[in-house]
Amino acid sequence: MGGAKNCPETPRQKMIGMMYLVLTAMLALNVSADIINGFTKLRHSMESSIKSTDARTEDIMKIFEAAYSKDEGGRKKYGDWWIIAQTNKKMSDDLYDYLEHFKLDIVNMVDGENYTTMPDDIKNGSETNKPHQYALNMKDASGRTNAEELRARMDLYRQYMSSADSECLQNKMKDAAFAHEWEQKTAMVNSLFSTGTVTNQEGETIPWEQSIFEEMPAGAVLALLTKYQNDIRMVENDFLNFFYKSAGSSDFVINSVQALILPDNGEYIMQGGHYRARIVSAAVDTTNLPMVYINGNEYPDGVYDLVANQIGQHTYTGYMLMPGDTTHYNFKGQYTVGAPSASISNIDMNTIYTGYENKFNISVPGMGGDKIKVSATGATVTQKNGLYIILPSESSKTVKISVHAEVDGRTVLMGANDYKVKPLPKPSAFLLSGADTYDGTERIGIKALKSGDAHLEASYGPDGVLDLPFTIVSFEIYAGGRYLKAQGNKFSRDMMTAIGKLRSGDVLNIMTIKYREPSGKVNTLPNLTLGLK
């Protein structure tokens, strides 16, 4: 800030100018520190990403190696791909390690230290001269500058990763989907590791090395080199997964042959039905079908078909010959022939009741439900929740249930049973309070009567054979010199008041008890007399 000769600066003006310069420098230093701190955080973030990717790569390498070394078939199927994967990993490791040493040399020059591993932070991250000097001026044993050597190594890595020279890769290129995915991956590699010339902000074309290292702060250079290391690990992992998937989808490799017996209709056959089974090899070439021999007879199509007339379990043995192979692949099969039968059981009782949905579980051994047909005379048949519901008519005295099944396209009677039809027996009235049930044969305490959960039920009692959904509609009691009526199965408020005046030795008469049967009909139960204790 020099003044004119005819107007020299005063000492005060010179001091103000000097303070301005110092302030400007301090502001520049603060901005620089913030930027360098940002580069350091970015580098640490990428280092964390590298560790995560390395762990995933190690896992897939272990899986790949296990698949390759499992047996001869694994070595044949995965061998060529495993070699490619190992080579790619070595190429990735070499470039990654070179970058790590490159970074370490720069840090030691910048900080004047002798680090053997990269420190978390560096002292002079804003330094621009020494990274420039190391990369663009210093030469290695090859006579190239360090930056030129780095570019040559990146070019070699890019060219190798995007090449498809191996035979297994060339063969897979016939698959359009594989070729498309390979093209996408190589385009990614060429973009990430491009070392072509760069156009700067002034529109000038400059070499790749110059754009990376010329007058760049050490913190920025380290972050950029770490970014390349992160790209290497990401590409390495991506290609490794791609190779493993490609190997797994390669042509099937036959390393063992077994004879398989495939019954067409299961191993349980009804008398008069057909037993059909196909004997095939575990790996089949449709142009070279095997020859099958059972009990000395040849079955050219590999289909064993016979009429099953004899009841019981039957076994058969044979062998299979593959074309061009004299080895006998032996096999043994079995099937069971049963007489026509049906399992018919009444879940409730052996008697069918009118006005009630009698539940039956009906099945035929060896037959699915879609092959069974159930009919009944004197009753309707429906299905609900996997059970057959038999509802006899009011006038029926007997019901005959018949079960048919489809066998080899024919409808065959599997069994039939006759059942007597009876009306539902009348239930009895009980008073329930808590866990106790009262039928009038023993005395009840006043506290149990007044319990909030005290209510009436109609049933056949704890020892009854049937457990049917009867519903109490209404009832009456005589207490306090008057009749009181309640709807439902619980005492009304007036009833509870009257019951509260009863004393030990008194008797409570519950009468006119109306209940509804499953059919919807309403009937009356006998009175329930309860003595108080």
C-alpha cells in the first residue's frame, strides 16, 4: 500500500497496512485449515469403507475356495474361474500396496518423519511443494518420475481388469446377458482408472499426473490416492462375486450317476390298480437314454408298469446301463398293495343325532381328499374345516354313509356303514361359580351364589359323552315371596337383591329354564333346586 511521493504514508498508515496483510494471511490460513480438515475426514471415511469391503472379499474368497476344493467336480467346475479370481486379487493387491507406499513416502517428506505405516493425521497437510516434488520431479529406478510410474501401473491394472483373454470368459461371452454385464463392469473400470489428459479450469489440456499432483496440498493428494485404493477394493470385490456367480451357472458337471425310482402314483396301490414307476438316471441325456432291466426283462423306456392284484408289500430289483458304459447301476424298489378300505369315524359318538351337525373324519389310505366322494342316504353331506358334516332328516331312522374313491380313472366303493338316528338327549341345568359346578346334590354357599361370574349352563355334565353348544335363553327364581325372571344365563339385579336376603338352610328354586338346541329349537329344562349352607 505505498503512497505517492508527494503524499508519503504516515507511520500510522503503514501500521494499518501491515495489520491488514497479517489479517488477510490469518484468514487464508483458517480457510486452508478447514479445507485440509475436510480432506482428512474424507480420507478416514474411505479407509473405513476399505476395511468393510476387505471383510466381504475375504468371505467370498473362502466360499469360492471351498467350492473349488470340495471334490473333483468342484475343481472341474470352478477351476478356471478360481485362477482368474486369484490373479485379479494379486493385481489388485499389488496396485493397492504401491499406492500405500506412495502415500507413506509423501507423508514422511511433508512431516520430516520416518513413519512405517500411515498415521491417522499429518502435521503439514497444507504443504504443496513436497508432494509436487516427490511425484513430478523425483524418479525411481526405472528412470520415470514417481507419478509416471503410478500412471503406468494404473494403465496395466485397467487393461488387465477389462480384458477377457481366458477361455472360460470367452465361452461365457456367448451368453448375451453375461456379455452385457461384462461390458458394464469394464466400462466402470475404464472410468475409475482413467489416466488420460485433463482439461483444467483455464481450458488447457494437461497430463493426468499434473492434474493430480501439481501444487496440490498434501491432505488433498492423500485423500485422492485413498480414493483410488477404495476403488480398487470395490472393483476387486465386484469382479470376485461376478466370477463366483458365473462359475456356479456354468454347464452342469456329472461326477456320479445314480438310478432313481419315480412312482407315478405312489407306493401304496389299491387292489386292481396299476403300479407305475419310472427308473431314470440322476443326470439324463435325452439323446442317450439308459437301458433298464427288472427281473431279467428289459424296459426300453424306463417305465415299469404292472397290474397289482396281490395284497401286501412287494419289492423288485434291477439295474441300469448307460450308453457306452458297461457299469451296472443297481436299484431296488418297493410298493404296497392294500384291499379297498375306508376309515370312517364319528368324532362325537357312534350314533347320529337329528337337529345336530354330526362331524365325521373320513379318509382313504393312499388317497387325497380330492379323490374321495362321500354320500349318505337319509341325510345331507357337506364339508367344513376339513370334516364331513352329516345332518340326518327328522324322519330318518337310519343313515347309510358310503365312501367312493377314484382309482385309475374308475370310481371304486371303498366302504360303507349304517348308523342309527336318534334325537338329541335332553341336557340338565347346572350352576357354575368360579371353578365349581352345582347340580343340586350338594349345598352352595351364599358367597358363591353372589359371585359375579355365577351363571347357568345346559349340558350333559362333566362326564357327558357329548359337548354341545346349548344356550340358556331365560329362567325364573322364587325368592322373597315372589317370582323373578331373567333373560340370558345370569341373575338379574332384582334376583341378586333377593338372593342377598337368603340365609343358611334356605332353598333357592330355579325354574322355567329355557334353552336353545344347536338346531335353534327352544325347550325347557327341569328345575334346579339349590340348598344354602
